[in-house]
Amino acid sequence: QSNSNVPFGGASMVGPSDGPVQVSIKGCRGKPEASLRKFLDTKVGRPVNLSNINFRGEIMYVSVPSMDIAQELLKLSGIRFYGEKLTFQIKTHPVKFGAGAPGRDGAGASDSVTVRDRLVALLQTRVDPQGSSLDLSALSQDSIIQSLGADPLQDSKLFEAILVLATQLYTDIVTVNLANNGMSSLRPVANLGMHFPHLRNLSLMNNRISDLRELNCLSAAGSKVPLGELSELILQGNPASDAELRLPNGGASYVEKVQQRFPTISMLDMNPVTPRAQPVSAAGTSTSASTVPRELPFPVAQSFAEDQAINELAVGFLEGFFGLYDGNRGGLADIYDAAAVFSLMVDTTHPTSEFARTNPDSQKRVDFTAYIRISRNLTRVKSQHKRIHALVVGRAAVIQAIAQLPATRHPLQDSQRFSFDAWRADVDGCAQQGMAVVAVHGEFTEVQTGSLISFDRVFALAPALPGSPAAAIGSPCVITNDQLTLRRYNGFHSWLPSSELAAPAPVLNLTPEQQEMARALQEQTGMNPEWTLKCLESYGWNYQQAMTEFPQVRGTLPAEAFQ
């Protein structure tokens, strides 16, 4: 018998509950209830007996007779019903619905339900399963908020109550989303740093902030408890950011003004920026990646392919493509689809890696003029007309565009200078089946200038149809989409396999299936790599059992399991 005081000590740490259990189901709103009942009965293999059905937005809340049935439903997460993927969660803190509330909506709950109860219910629908992300976007449209008859961002006491409750119920919040709330002032949220001192990601997207000085109340410029660990900030869709990006300097002053207030951010409006300082914890110590080593539960691999067939397709395609691209670009016409789309993006910023700071090829000035004329870098190209016309459509136009780019030489003889990922995929807007995506990262030398340039290139490939030009030359596929990104040279060491790096950390010898299980469980639970592996090992690498038991043992785990 397992020791119930030791996390992951055995397979049955928590026995089944005798009473009804509340389960949330996402993905079934608008679908026939009778069909859902029959569907779940069939999949579980016995009557599920759903009762107390209520909705909060798109999420259905039901009661089932026992924890045993609830855990059977949890195992079905990801299954499709009427084409929609269903997601099940066991509610350890059940969402309450008033006895006098409308049975199918729950927005107008009974007066006996306190404001606190409603706010708890609100948070339960807006915090992710890991308890690290709080979504407070579009609050005025939320049915629970509407039932209170108040706008939290106009009623400071109500909003403060939401933050206080969130702090009490969820101690690991690092992400807050305040998008689409119509805010013109940030004063209502000025206490974010006090409630969430370790906040790293903040979205203020699509509000009405017209002056960047509003940010002062969240920064050291105007707050006693500033957001000192903020890594990502999203301001796009506000008048202030839109006005800054229309300036002739391409938004450089925008980044400057934001970083004056938040020197630790490394992502602004979903684009990377170079932080001026490392985040500092509440204890005053740096949280720099150089002082906190990051370990993965499996080794770094240079490339990834979904299976051997896709690997062979990708290798053969890339060798043939770059051979023609360097030697005879006109010959590529046969392997581009008649309706192919090509786009090019130039990133002229300096790379910030340790390698780039000392490598002469990274420091060398590169003339990107020949590329910038058709660049679709959407962070710089604000004209809708240019964005559309920089997209090259059609085989002839693609060949003409790439023929005008500088001559190149790719080091195909040195495979370690390239990394690729390849997988099967359904591509939006393409009727053909059997599509594949190949994303390659590497480098080339400009023949005329000798400049060394790093690139990423993403190809969407479709099977070559019988009788097509591609089939005639023996190519199994055609290119339907080609997206090329260029940047200053940044080396290839980041994707070298662990065994080729100096002094590699010891890594467990995991099979590909075990690596995927570890990745998925870490993503779902928020545990660090060490505890993810402990969990899977304790359950004999039974992923479903680990996921089923995790909600019951989460409260017994130490804080270090999630660091």
C-alpha cells in the first residue's frame, strides 16, 4: 500500500469520492443534450447520469454520481463530439449556481448567492488549470459580472475584490490578460504589482490608452510596488501605441519609452526586444537565465520529423531545393505550384545571444537593401497597400522575385549548420490532402559580398499531381507556400544535440514516446522537468493515470515542484 504522505508514492493515493462530483465540459455548447448523454454513456461504458446542468459562457457544468465516473470523463479529454474537441475538468472547488437561477445560464443567480460567491465562480472560469494565468478580458460582457450590475473597471472596490480573491485562491499567477476592457486609464489596475509581485506577462491589448504615461502607475515611475519582473507586455490596439508606430523611426521611440518604465521586458506586442535589465525577485536577487539553469527532461535534438517517411521527404526536398536555389533558380519553376505564395521578412535588429556578441560575422554590417524592397516585416510595414503588394502570388511571379535576390551559397555539405522540423498538416485554404510542412533554419553566404546571413524558411508542400511539371521531373511534391525570414548571423550552436555541446548535463535516456509524454504532462500540469519525470515514473509511464491522479495530489506537492 502506498504512503499517502509522499507525492507520487503510488497509483491510488486518493480513493474515489462517495458523493456527487462537479465536472466542467468545454466544447459542447449548442449540441443536443440527449446526444451528449448517449455519447458519454457509450464512451465510459456505463450510464454517466449527468445532472445539475448549467452553463457559464461556453462551459457546461454538470454533476456526476461519483469521483470514479468523473475520472473516467477526465480520460476522455480531447475526444471529438459533433466535430468539436471536448475538454473535461474535475472542479475541486465547485462552481455554485443559485437555486433560483435560470437552469441553463446561471447569469441571474438567486439573491442568496453572495457577491463573493459570484466572484469565486467568475475566477474559476477565468483561471487556467495550472493556476498561473488570469484572464480578465472583456469583463463587462461576462454574464456573472452582468448579474452584479456593475463594471469592475468603473467600480474600484469591485475590481479590488476580484484581485484580492484571485490572490487568495491562486498564488501562482504570472500572467494577466486585461484586453478589450475599454480602459482609457490604468488607475483601476494600479495595484497589480502588490497583488501579483511575480507578474511576468501582461496584456492591455485593444483598450483606449492614449498616453504612454498611463504606464507610470505600474512602473517604478509611479508605483511603490512596480512590476519588477515583467517580461512581456502587449499594448497594440491602443491609440498610444498606434500613434508611436506611425512615427518615421519605425517605432524605435515606442520601444524606448516602454523600456524606460519596464527595463526587464523581452517581448513587446509579441515582438522580441532586448531587455535593459534582468528581472529582480522580491528578495532582490536576479532571475537571470545565467544564474538559474534551465533543464529539459530530454536531450536537445538537431531536427524533428513526424516519422521516417516525412524525414526522407524533407531531406530530399531540402537538398534539391537549395541546390537549385544556389545554382539555377529558374529550375525551381517546376516545383512551385501554379498558385504558390511567397513572402520575405527582414529582421535588421542585432542578435543578442552570447555567441553573436563576440562573433565577427554577427557584428559585421549587412546591406539588406536588395531584400527590404519586398520585405513584409509587419512590425515595420504599416501600409496595408504595401503589405498586400509585398505578397508574391503565382509561380511566375515567385520565380521572378527570387531571381532578383542576391546569389547565395548554402553550406549543404555541413549538415550541422541546418535544423529542420517536418510534419503532416492540414493547411487552411488548400483543398489537397497529404500536406506537409517543413520549417528549416540555417545560414548562407552572399556570393558577391561574402556576408554570412542566418535564415528561417517555412514551406507548405502538397503532393505533386500526375502529369504536373513537378511529377515530370520526379519530384513527389510542390510548394504551395514559401515564407523566408532573414536576419544577421546568429550561429548554429543552439540546436546542436546535447552530446555535441561542452559539458552537457546528464540526461535520461527516454524513448520518443516518453519524451512526448513528459512534454505533454509538463505543459498540462505546470510541474518542472524533475517532478514531471517523478510523476510519470511513479505511475509506470501511464500518462492517463498520471493525469487522472494529478488533481488529487496537487495540493500535497511542494512549491519546488512548480519552480
